Amino acid sequence: MSSSAPRQLALTSAAQILAMGLWFSASSVVPALRAEWALSTQGTVLLTASVQVGFAAGALLSAVTNLADRLRPDRLLAASAATGALLTLLLPLCGNHFWLAVLLRAGTGMALAGVYPVGMKIVVSWFPNSRGLALGVLLAALALGSASPHLLAGNLPDWRTVLAAAALLALGAAALAAFFVRAGPAARRSPPWEPAYLITMARDRRQRLIALGYFGHMWELYAFWTWIPAYAAAASKGSPGMVSLLAFTVIGVGGAIGCLLGGALSDRFGRIDVALVALAVSGACCLVSVFAFDAHPAVLGALLFVWGVAAIADSGQFSAALSEAADPRYVGTALTAQTAIGFLISALTIQGLPVLADAVGWRAAAPALAIGPLLGVVAMVRLRGQRHLGAFAS
């Protein structure tokens, strides 16, 4: 490992924290947007899910063109963070033009496709032999960054200020990436354009099962993160400030702990085993949420915190496992493709969960998220049964 690796991990993680606040910048102020823009439930869902769809579209475009492997990743990360910041700054100018707001949020999602997957590629290039913990640190940064708008929303005067603050932080991420972040010595030279590598991924059993486990994880994670304020408000009937603080604690603090814990354990006990346990625990939390819904706030908060830890503890393991199983020349393409499809799946659950909650209530709707972890467990059990797992199981 290069002596510069810890510094570059810290810098890349800092850029992730600053940039990923763009993700939930609008979701964290949904009540204010609904009131000012007279949004229906369907309009709110569409505005929220448009980020996921935009991210998936951007990531698929990047994967098909091998963009993450053909451009300098530090420059791509900087340009993407700056673009997302600009689009977020424009959002308050939409007024009553709802579809323009949806397009801006989708564009923000597309920009973030050049932040998170590219950050993973940079980290892997510095930590070729201990990428589990390194990616865990990066994912912890993603969790903290994604949760930051909830903290901002609880301490800033209005939703426009929240969006402006998230955009300014993202511009800081762009500057950090442009001037200080660099790819590591394990980075490969730009390969020839190879769109058919996505077919190669699908045909390879190892990569396919890793991706299926990740898809199950994504069925749950972002729907849980997006709608935890609504679920907590319905369950605890707490004040908006308390709900925002709970959401930040569960997503940011719990998520960071889960990423670091999962990364450290995976380098010691194996990525597949850690992912399997995390999927099982988060799936169990989905089901137990039925019984904790009317429980004492401390019990509900404890369950949500454990859920927040487990829901993302496996994310870095899927990324590390795929980066070790994929063709080294196309690690960026493989990670971007897996991420793109996973976020497209998450867009479906983000849209579907509040509709289900309107029909049956949040108490009965939340357990539907257990479908993803259950399918992920099946994929990991099958992968675990393979005899020749190679380096990616270590």
C-alpha cells in the first residue's frame, strides 16, 4: 500500500461527504415543498424518485461508454459534483413549474453517477489488497453525506437555504477533487471501448450472483432512507425537529457505523459472510418493525438505529467483491453498471412504498422491504456454496 493511500482515502471520503448531500437535499424539505408547491402524494414521490432514475440513467450511460475507465476519475468526480451543485441551486427558481423541478432533480441524479461510483474506483486504485475496510470508509462518508440535509433541515430557516447549503458543500467537493484527489498506483490505463463487457458480467456466475445480492440490498436501502421520516412521524408522532434528528442519526451515524464495521469484518471474515449476515439482520428489522410501530419511542429508535447499521453494512462488500471478480481493466464499468441497475430498482420501491402506505398504513407497508434482503440472502448462500471463490471472498 502506498504511503499516500490513507491521505487519498480521507480526501476522497471528504469529497463524498460534501457532494452526497445533494441526494436528499429536496427529500429532507418535502413538507415545505408540498405546502408551497401544493404537491400531491404522487408529485412528491415523483420528485423524490427522479434522483434515483437520473442516477441510474447516468450510471448506465457511463457503463455503456466505459466513461469511468476512460476519463481521469478525479476530473470526472469534480465536474460531476459541480454540475449537481449548479442544478440544485436552480431548483428554487422553478416556482410552479413542477416538471422542470423533476428534470433538475433527475439531472442531479445523473451528476451523482459521476461521484459515488467514481469514488469507489479511486479508492480501489489505492487499496488493491485491503479494499473491504477502505470501501467501508468511503460508504460511511456516503451515509454521512446523504444524511446531512436532514441535519441542515433541522437547523436552517427555510428549504431554499437547505438547498443552497447542500449546493455550496458540493462545490467544495468539486474543488477538493480537482486539486487534491488523485487515482492510485493500481489504476489501469484507459481500455478500449467495450460495451459488450456488460454481457460478460451477466454471463459470469460470480459477478451475476454478487449483483443479485446487491439488487436485493438496493430494494430496501434507499426506500428505507427516503421514507424513514414519514415512517417515524407516523409511528412516534414526534415534532419535525425530532424526526429530522432521528433520520440523521439512523442514516448518518448508524450508516457510518455499519459501513466501517462491515468493511473491517469483511477483510477478516470474508465479504460474502458479512453481506449475508447484514442482509439477514436488516430483513429481520423490516419484519420486526410491525411490532415496534406502537412501542415506546426508545424501542422504536433502537430498532431503527440497528436497521440503519445493518441496511448499509453489506453495500461496500458487494462493491469490493465485484471489483475483485471483474476484469481489472473494467472495474469502473462493472461497479457503475451494478450501481445503475441497483438504483433503478430502488426507484421502484421509493415510488411504491408510500403508495402502499396510503393503502394499508406505514406499519403494514414497511415489511414489504424485506423482499429484497430475502432474495439477497438466497444469492449469497448460492455464492457461498461455490468452491473456487478466489480473492473476492477474502
